[in-house]
Amino acid sequence: MTKPFPCTQCGLCCQHVHLSNETHFLDRGDGICKHYDMASKACSIYTERPDICRVDRMYSLRYVQQHTWDEFVTMNLKVCTQLGSGSPR
Ligand code: SF4
Ligand code: SF4
């Protein structure tokens, strides 16, 4: 891995956990993660957050055989962009 995932910490993924079967269990009922702190716009369990919320860990666990890190970053950034454009909801 050559560079960290360029997360802007916009929080949009944490506010759309209902969109993926893998994060659905985090939904507090309106699509927002039950661990997302709206006031500080941060994860309230950041150091204990599940693997699915850790891009680098998910890469190591599931995608390292099929994709380079740069490819995986690009795939994930596409989702970030879709969330930012408001198209998924
Ligand atoms: S949507 Fe993307 S850029 Fe925004 S917090 Fe999530 S991972 Fe980071
Ligand atoms: S556990 Fe934390 S990082 Fe994961 S979706 Fe919820 S608020 Fe975001």
C-alpha cells in the first residue's frame, strides 16, 4: 500500500449505511449509522469501528488478490462521488 485512502471525512458513507447489505446492520432507522455523531460529524466508535468501515482492512481481507490498492481506491472513490452527487438516495 503506497498511500492512504484519500477520505475527506465528509461523513456521507456513514449517513447512507442502508444502501449496502454489508452496512445495513448499522442503520439507526433512517439510513444514518447509529454510531455517527451528527454534532461532531464523526464516528463515535472510530477506534472500534467494524471492519467494513475500514478501507485498508477490507482491501487486505477481500480484494488484495484481485485489485491493486490504486484500483481499489478508485472503486471506492466512485462510491464517495455518487454519494456526494446525491444520486443513491
Ligand atoms: S463518503 Fe468517502 S470521502 Fe466521505 S467520509 Fe465516506 S469514505 Fe470518506
Ligand atoms: S461505525 Fe463509524 S465509521 Fe462505520 S458507518 Fe458508523 S459512524 Fe461511520
